[in-house]
Amino acid sequence: MASAVPIGKALEEATCSICLEYLTEPVMIACGHNFCRACITQYTEQRKPQSGTKFPCPECRVLFQKGNFRPNRQLANIIESIKPLRLQPGQAQNENLCEMDKEKLQLFCREDGKAACVVPIEEVAQGYKVKLQEILGPLRQKLEEALALVSEEEKKIREWQGKVENQRRSITCEFKKLHQLLSEEEQLLLRRLAEEERETLQRLQDNITKLSEQSAALINRITELEEKCQQPAAELLQVRLITTSPSSILTDSVTLSPVDVTLDPDTAHPNLVLSQDRKRVRRKTKRQNLPNNPERFDPCVFVLGAEGFTGGRHYWEVEMADKTRWILGVCKESVSRKNPDHLSPKNGYWTVCLRDGEYKALTDPWTPLPVSVRPSRVGIFLDYKAGEVSFYNVSDRSHLFTFTDTFSGTVRPFFSPCANAGGKNTAPLIICSVPAQARGNLGP
């Protein structure tokens, strides 16, 4: 550090009173005051002259002639020597005080190019301590607030962890209940499956036993017939034989059991007209005004036989003449009359039909029936105990189809003359009596 020199007066002389900055190209006017050439020129251009071409001095108001300026090179040199001190113009008014300590500048550092004051270190340190205490107060308050926020967040974490744990326990409990329910349902389904398995296996075993018995009977019958074939012609012609269904043994005409079937008017659709003897049924276009009793089929044009069967063997024949569509067979008495299901064995219907020129057994899916001779009359044979419904073409004494099932409850003859098809299917279905001479002539 070098000894300080008075700089207040020099700063004051080096400052332009118009722009308050160091003088740039300083010029002197008549009264002796100095200004920046640009500042005093702009001053005279922006103001009106007070007398002719003279203007008042910005500092002392003494008049001076416009453009009558003298460059002050000596002052310019002083300013160039002051600028390295990095002092701001106007500091001379504060008597060259230190900005930090407000003490008079007494020293000047040649290396730093700055003026400095003389203040004891202890005094400066004390001042810093006071300022630090002032800073520490708000910091401590902010720290307390931050710690309070941390505590609050930690509390939220504990509360949230408690909620999560409760929910975890709830989920575990609910799934335990579901596992228990599923286990119970599994055991129930397994018991039902096992029961169904036992019943199915028993039924299949019964069928095997029945078929084995039938096979044995057929073998015996075949043996008997083969023996008869070896008999003389006179003895052979005395034998009268009949075939019932393909799975039944050959028997005599008494076993065929013809039954007198009639139609039940209480089950007939309102568009069906029955004959007085209830042996014929025809479809009319006009609907009849009949009671809507629970037994009556509606909307399907069906009618049942009046007779119901719960056992035994029964045979009847139906004539359809030149009809183009019809359905015949048997059904359970319990079938729905107002909302009939599809005609299939699983829904309680064992039927055959003529539709679109093709004969079909209404199985699921339908089974086409090969017919070499168009049947004008169909024979229907029901063996309740054997679970068989067989259909025959009476016209050529051929077998059409046999349903095999297990019957329960009452079954009844089933008839449908179907739609009139524009007048092409108006012929009736006719229940015929079975001629005695025809009873022994049906064959497989």
C-alpha cells in the first residue's frame, strides 16, 4: 500500500456537471467552467439563447457565446490519471468515504488500483459478527420450518404405511375367502362329475348288458332259423315271421301290438282342423277361434295323439298320400306347448320328416334317410322298455330309422301336417288301421 493523496477535489474538477460522468474532450467556456464538448454543444442546441446567440452557464448562469469553447488539455491529462483509481464521479461529494466502513479514504493500493480506509481488524470482525448474527436469525427460523415440514412428511409416511398395511391385510383376507369359496365350488363340481360318471357308466353298462342279451337272442334265433331252413318245404311254409325294429328279435304278429291312435283336439294348433272321428288332421289358412288352454300348441302347428304310453310295445300307421311336407313320431308329454324347443331327442322329440323333397330323421344334427320308394304310409313302432322308436316305409316294407334312448314319464304320438305351401300341401295326415295281413310283413 502507498500513502493516500487527496482525490476529492480532483474528482470534482474531472466531473461534467451536465452528464455527471468523467469529462470527455473537456472544453472551457468564458466563465471558466469545464464541460464535455458533446454535452455543452447539445445544451446550446436544445435551448433558446437568452440574448442573441448567448446562453447561461449550466453552473453559474453567466452568459457565454455559442461555439466559443477552448479545449482544456491539462484537465484532460488529469482525468486520464484519475481513471485508473476506479473511483466513480460524485464520490468527492461524500469526502472520499469507504463504501463499506463509511470511513475517509486515506490509503491507496498501487497493485489493486483502489483507495482504502484505515479500520482496526477487531472492529471489522465485530461488524461481520453482527451481520452474521442478522443472517443466522432467519436461517435458524427457516431451519425450524424445514424440520417441522420433515416431521409432518414423516408422519404422513407412517400414516400411509399404516393404510397400506391395512389394505394388504384386507386383500389377503378377501382372497382367502375367495380361495375357500373356489375350493368348495371345486369339490361340489367334482362330486357332481363323479355322480354323473357313475350314472353314465351304469347306463352304458346296462346298454351293453341289454345289447349282449339281444345279441344272444339273435344268435339263438339265427340258429333256430338256420335249422328251419334245413326243414322240408311243407314244414317251412307253415312258419309266419315278423321283424319289428333292427335291434329287436324276430317275433310273431301278436308281439307287434297295434294300437288305435286318435288325435287330441285340446292340443291342436288353431289352424289345424280335425275330422269328426279324430283320425285326420289338415291345416287351414284361417285361424279358428279356440280356447288358449295350456295344452294347446301355439305358435307351432302340432297336435298330439290322445293316447299316452308309459310302457309296452305299440304300433300305428299314418298315411300322407301326396303331401310334400310332414313330421311324424313321438314326444314327451311334458314338452312346452307355447314355446317349443327344436325337435330333437335331447328336447324330448323322436321324429322323422319330409322337407324339400328329402326324408330326414330329426337327430342333432339331422340324419338323411335313403328312400328308394316314396312312402305313402309310414309305420311307427314304440318299444318303451327297450327305449326304441322305429319308422317303416309301409309301401315297400322297408326300415327307415330307429331312435335309441331311455324313456321316462309319458310319451305320446306326434303329428304335424306342416304349411300348405301355396296349396301344394293341403292333403291331410290320416291315422290308419293296421290290416291283419300286413302285420307280419315288415322287415329290416
